[in-house]
Amino acid sequence: MNPQTPARLTGSASMSFQNPVYVVSCASVVGKKEGEGPLGSKFDLVCEEPMFGEATWEAAESTMQKEAAALALGKAGLTPGDIRMTFAGDLLAQTTASSFGIAGMGIPFYGLFGACSTIGESLSLGAMSVAAGYGEHILCATSSHFASAEKEFRFPLAYGNQRPLSATWTVTGSGACVLSGTLPVPKIPEKTDPLISAEGCVQITGLTTGKLIDFGLKDSLNMGGCMAPAACDTIYRNFCDFDRTPDDYDAIFTGDLGAVGKRILLDLLKEKGYDIESIYQDCGLLIFDGETQDTHSGGSGCGCSASVLAAYILPELAKGTWKKVLFVPTGALLSKTSFNEGDSIPGIAHAVVLEHVSKKDQKQ
Amino acid sequence: MNPQTPARLTGSASMSFQNPVYVVSCASVVGKKEGEGPLGSKFDLVCEEPMFGEATWEAAESTMQKEAAALALGKAGLTPGDIRMTFAGDLLAQTTASSFGIAGMGIPFYGLFGACSTIGESLSLGAMSVAAGYGEHILCATSSHFASAEKEFRFPLAYGNQRPLSATWTVTGSGACVLSGTLPVPKIPEKTDPLISAEGCVQITGLTTGKLIDFGLKDSLNMGGCMAPAACDTIYRNFCDFDRTPDDYDAIFTGDLGAVGKRILLDLLKEKGYDIESIYQDCGLLIFDGETQDTHSGGSGCGCSASVLAAYILPELAKGTWKKVLFVPTGALLSKTSFNEGDSIPGIAHAVVLEHVSKKDQKQ
């Protein structure tokens, strides 16, 4: 092993970065329903028109994703030519929302598929690239769109199909982040809005790579249940690999387990000796008001955790509301073919450690 | 930029590794038709039975992919527990061949989608990880299956649909490689078969990341034509970024342009002032005998370049047949939805520089 490795490996699948990786900017774009939810005022852009000015749902998602990326670049005062690599993906077959979205910006592009965990995969690979010096600026993004996802995985909307209470509601949203090896630059030149507050900024300090976990569940309308074992596995390994307990984090966020998956995750972790209830939230439960928005178990989709990250988690981290956060996007690795053929729905979750860097600790 | 960066960045999207990245083992598994082709005797395993013992085409592909991975691990004398990360993908919607294939081996897993360029993406991210010290051993793999791909993208086989001469034939095959920061170990313990010959072994020394290139072509039965501009862009940028000419390579291999795409690539590169014809081959034209196997323009699919790499290119590189090879898998970023909605078919190509390391140059 190279003694000057940019990360220290711990346990079987975790690493902590020895070189700084800053989240220098982030942006979120969502649809009307998300804009009416509890985080509505925090998103950068709420598009009232679900087609985003396009002719198809897929093109709508691509346009939304490109818009989130353009906003994140603009906030950092960067152009596509400044970005060395993009890591992006989405839920659609052959990840076409990204191929016809961010990939068209002319930036060297690596397409990913981790289902709804994709922003975790994207941030992990982006952070690994920045820490290793493979690029000064890296763009990470994902998206989902309620209508393109329903078309891809479920039923024609016109069927008026009944959804069970365990079902989640795919978020129309996209989140994008720019990662850099140098500190975000305070608002110079003007019109930029890097992710920096009077208190500090945000650094990615470590990660735990997800493993596929399959408990044999087959209900695609209970994806929280399918994914909870993977979230448990990743969070548990994160604790073990870094020799941490829940007390070491101020907050833990999963991606889109929803009300059903959240309960299962808490139970599974209790069986392993960890109680995270007091610091644990799920992005799918933050983005919608389940009481009034008819979203049943909560929000889901690649865009759920990505947009909540960009609109809420990262800005609060920059302010110092939390010092250390474990962000754990969760994915259900099914296709309609695998589902129709009777396969189980395995899950995966990638964990990223996000830390507040206070002004006084910053080293240029 | 960290002065001890594990790679030197060149141009806008290339890097050369400063730390060694060895391909310590590789393996290929293919179907009957591929076994009857010109490279038939070189594959590790030819399965005469297209279902690979499974009940569905998708499961057949997953099993084939796992078998290739298991063979590659075995040749390196490693078990899944020795592998720090897997980078894998395939052509199916939501990359389920990999989710139900290699991802089930219990190794930390990053799912990729680059269409038929995926092995280039996988090797790129694997090499970046090894060079940075993010893992001692990394597994890279992709697969495709003729029947699962026809089902995913084209017509029910029973239609007896006519294929134009520009169409390619999706390869039933999988290729897997183990990348490590240390030299392959000669056959100790016995029963292993690392990628090392009396003459030397193989190192990944650099890469050029692909960009999405869209010439607006829309014919999904001429994917070679759709992908050739992306191959041209990546090869051209590789020459520029590294200040190289075709003379610097002993061979250049594209993934699956086939006869039609090959001709277009040669023409496009000539327009840019480069004639690569004497050193250029396409994996899709190597794997089948177009005269006798009714494969029209040639072979295609994620498994095409991956299995030709593992069966032919890497072993010849280890022997020293070539000293320096540019391996350029090519992908067409369509889905059946994007195609049916009338979208164009953008292409992407990721280039990996593979070099022979002679015995005398090896430093332990």
C-alpha cells in the first residue's frame, strides 16, 4: 500500500480521507408537490409545471437534472469546463435521465446505477476522486421524477391504481453538489453562492461502501422494508469500521426508507445493540407531510435524498447545526423484469460522513 | 492539488498513474456461438447451454457474470473477502444482471452504467482506486447476454424479425479482471493462474474519460454508426492529452463498433489527421466470423469487449505481443423508451492505456 495514500482504510469497506474534500456548492430543483412540503422554502427552484417545459416525462427529468447541475456550478462560480468529472445516475432504464441530462453538458462522464442510493455512490466516488487529486472540481448529481418512475416501474397513472400504505411516493427532484479539494470561496465574484456560512463549511471526511443485502422480500410496494436491512448493514459496519457509536454523530439520515422502513431499521439496529432513534431521520419523511400530502410511507427516488441533502442537510451542516452527520442513501435494486419474474428485491446503502468545518479550523 | 497525487492529470480528461496498477488476473465466460467464433479456444469457459442452468435469460446472464468473477478471483488466488470493491454493470434495465450477479458475492459494490463501454468505466474507476490506495484488490466486470438484450431492446425472437446488415449481434459473454497494486504472483499456490507470462505482465498506466457525443443519429440497428463519433472523440483526446500519435500504440481496440462503425471511425479520425488503420481492431469483429456466423456488422454488448479483453488482449499483452495498447470500449446510451420517443442515440467511449511490463522492468 502506498504510504501516502489519500485515505486511511478502516474495516472491510470504510475509509477516512487524509486530504480535504469540500462540498463547495449544492443545488436542488423539485416539483410542485415537493415545493408544498415541509422543506418547500428551502429548495433552490420549485417548478410548478411537471413537464419542465418538455414533451415527455423523461425529458422533463433530464431538464430538471441539468438545471440542478447548472445551479450548483453557478453557485460555485464555475462553468462545465471547470469540472473534471461528473458522477451521475437515476432510476430510469439505462439511466437515460442522466444520459440526456447532465451527460450532455460536455463534462467527462461516469454513469452510475445504485437505484435510490445513487447520490451516496456519486458522492463516494466524487470524494475519492477529489482526495486522490484526480480533479480539482467534481460534479455529483442524481434525479428522479414521479411520472417517469411510475411509468418505469408501476402502473399507468390513468388506471387510478390503489397504493398500499407501505408504498412511497417518488420525489420529483434533483440534487447536485460540486466537490473540490480547496475551500469554498466566499461570495466573490458576486452572484455566486458557495456553501459557506458565517460559521463554516462542509467536508466529506469518510465513507462506508454499501454491500448488496437481500432478505428475500418481494413487495415492490414496500421498498422501505426491502432496503432497511441494507441501511442497517451499512450503518452497523460504519460504526464498527470507525469504532464509533451513535453518540459520535449528531444526526443520521437515511435516503428513503419511509415510515415502514424507518421502524424496521430502528429494530434491526437495536438487535445489534445500537439505538439511533434520538438522532435518526429519513429524507423520505422530511420532504413530504404524510398527514396532508397523501404520500403514505414517505418520499422515495434518487431525487429524494439528493434534494433533501442539497436543500437542508448541507446548509445546516455549514451553519454548524450539526458537527458530524452520517448520510446513508438507500436503494432497492429491482427492475420491472426482475419483479415480474418473481425475484426478490435486494437493497444497498452507501454511507458518507459529512462534517462541519468551523471557520477557525479551516486551513487554506 | 496534492503534490503526491497518485496520477498526473493531462489535458481535460486524461491521467497517467504514478503508482502501479496491475491486472493480476482475468477470466472470460461466453456462450456457444462465441465459442464457435475465431477466439473460441481462448475463452476460459464456453457454456453450450444458453440458460446457464437458470430459469430466465436474466438469471442466465447473472450466473455467467458471477462465474467469470469467480474464475478471475480463483486465478489470482483470492476469495471475495480479499476484494475491497467491485465496479460492475450491464445492459439490462436497472443493471439487474449485476445486482443479481456479482453484487451478490458480498463484496462492497458500486454499480455502473455506461452501456457497452461499461468495462472501460469499470477498469478506469478500478485503476483510479488501486492507484490511490483505496483497496489492495479491486474486481472489475461486465456482461451481456444475447437473449436478455434482445428482450430488453429489440423484438421477441419468435417474431423472426429481419436484421439489417448494419445491426450487431449481442455477445453472450462476461469478462472480469482483478486489479492490484502489487505484481501478480507466479503460480504459487498451485491451481492459480495469474496473468503473468515468461515475458511479463500487464499494467494500466493511464486513461481518458469519455464524454457523451451525440451526432443526432437515431437508428438503433446501426449502433456502430451512433458510437463511432464518441470513439473518435475519446481516441483523439487521448492523442492530444498525452501528446501521442498512433505510432505510440502497438494496437488500438474499440469495443463493438462492428464493420460499419469501424469504417466511420477511421474516416472521422482521418479528418482529424490521424490514420490508425494499420493498428486498429474492433472487438466486435474479432469475436465472430461475419462470413459464416450471420452476425452482420459484428458482435456488441458489454460482454463483447470485456470477454475479448480477458481472453485475447490481456494475455497477448502479458506475452509482449504488444507493448502498449489503447483499449476503448464504446457504448450507445439509449433505452427502449428513449428510442420509442424518437430521441437520438448518443455514444460514449472510455479509453484505458494497457502496457506490457517486461520481467526485467518489474519492481517489487
